Amino acid sequence: MINKLLDNCFLTELNSEVIDVKEEDGYYWHAFKETIFYPEGGGMADDIGMIDNHKVLKLKEEEGRLYHLLDVRLEGSVFMSVNLHERFRKCQIHTSQHLISALLGNVYKVKTLSHHVSDEENDIEFDFDHFTDKMAFELQVLCNGLIRDDLEISIIYPTRASAQQFVSADKLTHEELRVVRIGNLDYNLCGCMHVPSLRYLQMIYISGYEKTKHGYKVKYICGDQLLDSVGKRYQVLDEASRTLALSHLYLNTGIHKLLNEQKALEHDVAVWKQKYLVLESERLLQKEEDVLHEFVDDMDVKSVVMLAQMIVEKKTAAVILAKVYDNCHVVIAVSKTSGLNAKELFQRLSQAIHIRGGGTELLAQGGGIYQESWKETILSFPITE
Ligand SMILES: [Zn+2]
């Protein structure tokens, strides 16, 4: 049975009477003579609210009645109140969907395929074969023009014969027909709750669109949701503005400047690293030994490899153990004329200390979690047997 109390979205308080109570696991399902609670359906969520100051935990329809789950058993007269803010917000979102679907249906003869509501943004999918920025902009102008015109939204209960003038007979399957009209623009069978006229939508923002498998999704934000959304975004922009000491409109310029500065710094770091490696290799090449075993703890892996390659331009071989944070990295490099095989040497070393890696004849490398006890093994590892 249709609950006509839901025709007025602002009816959020009501005195009613308990007519049935069913217990379930210490909770109580209540049915009342009348109710203002909307049970989930048509893409619209359950109403949130209280009955005699007890929160309504769940709603369900059974035997043609709506049951309300409470943590106490109530009797006699009760006072119901529904959260108006939540109710109004979802009515705005739902009614906006009617409006957008009606406009696009009238202008482009497209069908609505699905509707999705979320806290942040909603979307409606249409069977469009194309959709453009211009169409999105025109839709927004059209919606807000009609909101300014404040078309009335009426709920009517037509006879089957009168409904057939607007809706094809195969859609008129319900026993009782409930129709939502927006002025002369739209005539739609719907059991949900709506705002009483378009001005209650306040404003619709078409926030984007997206190609889907069956058409296009048009995204929108409206009314209270739009104001919340603007508030949240302003907060983020304000924080970013303070951090960069720039106004909102110059934030992107500031971000690009930072990115360019970072690139320049990275370039400088690479130049100084190279200079350091040259100096370090010159210092090591002054040593008398022809095979160098070195320990470093201030270089990244790439630098260690470069250092090893610089050393074997003049020396026979280099074994470098690098400690990089908690990890170790071992590089074995041999000169082209040495007749040695770095890959085989690395395999031999990895059997002794269980490190993983591999490489080529001239350079092999690998590592694992750093262990102090390996240091002596690696730094005394015999290259020539
Ligand atoms: Zn509706």
C-alpha cells in the first residue's frame, strides 16, 4: 500500500500508535498505525530518525506493513521524528535525477539506464552515443534556468486510463499508480520522495561525464550536497594556499614552479655525485694493491656500481660492500684484460654468505639484509686463488 504521508518531504514529525511488536534477538520490530519513515527503494536510502527518543535501527516491509527495529518495546502513543537534513538532501539528489533525465530525454531522446548516488557526487547513465563539454554546459544552464522558474513538482494518483496517455501500457504494472510530475516537462511513475518544487534544488552543477559500456555517465552535484562539496574543497585549497603562500587561482603556477625547482635540484645532485665519484676513485686508485676490497656506507647502489667500474679501468678487480640503510649491496667488477669472471666470482661469494644476485663476466652484483658478520668475509674474499 502506498504511504501518502511520504508525498510531503517536509513532514518529518508525527504522533502515531503501536499496532504490532515482534521480538528478535533482544530487539523489537514495531509496526505503527501510520509512519513517516521512508524504507529504502528506488535508489533512495532508508530515512534516519528516532521514535520516542530511541534510534530506529532498521526498517523492513512485511505483510504489507513497515516494521521499525528499536532496542526497546514501545506501547500506545509514540512520537516519530525523521532527520530532516538527511531527508532533504536525498530528496534534492533524487529530484535532480528526475529533472536531468527528463531534460536529456526530451532534448536528445535518450533513455536513462542507471542512477548512482554517493556522498560526494552522483551520476546518471544514458544510452548516448556521444556526449560533449558543450552538451554538459547546456544541460547545466537548462537545469538552473528551470530551477529559477521554480516549476511545481506534484504527486498524483492517476487512473490507468489517464496514465496511458503519458506512459506505455507495459509499464503500468503496479496495482496503485503514483506519478511524479515536474510542471509540464515530466510525467514519471515513481514511489520515492521529492522536493515540492524546483527551487528547493537550489542549484545543479554538472561535474563531469564519462564514457561507459552502454553510453555515457553524466555526473552531478546539487543543493546542500553542492554547498558541502564546495566547503570541503575550499578548505583543501585554503590549506594549500597557506602552505604555498599563494591565492587559490595561482596554486597551479606555484606547483609547477616547485616541480621545476625540484628538477633543477635533481640535476645539481647528479652533477655533484659524479664529481664526488671521480674524486673517490682517484683516492682509491692511489692504493698499491691491484685488487681493491672496499666498504662504503654513504652511497646509493648506482653510485657503487659506477665507482667499481671506474676502479677497474686501472686496477684488476674491485669488491665493494655497500651498506644502504638496513640492506647490503655487493659489487664485484673485473677489468677487461684480467681474464677473471665476475659472475663466477659472485656465485662463489654468494655460496659463502647466501646473498642473491647475478651479472655478467665483467660486473656482478646482489645483496640482502645487512649483516655485520658478512663484512669480514666480503672484504677478505680472495679474487685470485
Ligand atoms: Zn522519483
